[in-house]
Amino acid sequence: YVVTGDAHYKTHYQDILAIREGTKLRPVDYQSIYWDLVLPDQPPPHPDSKLAV
């Protein structure tokens, strides 16, 4: 985000923090590769689950 100024990357960063803090539910099949599958202008590859950290 800092380099590109693209707000999508800031949103992804904030989502990661929220998931880690337990204020946002983890996506289905959430694992370390999940953020490699997320594209800036596309919906998330998996919906949110009912699990929080």
C-alpha cells in the first residue's frame, strides 16, 4: 500500500489485523496461502466462516 497507494492493499492489511485480533471472522479454508489467492479488485476466494481466532 505504501508504495502503490492502492487502497485495496490497505484493506487487506486491515483485514489481516482484524482476523488476528479476533474482530473479524476467518475465511473458510483460511491458511497461510490464503492471501496469495486474494486479488485486489476481486471478491475474496472463500466466504467468512463462523470461526474467529
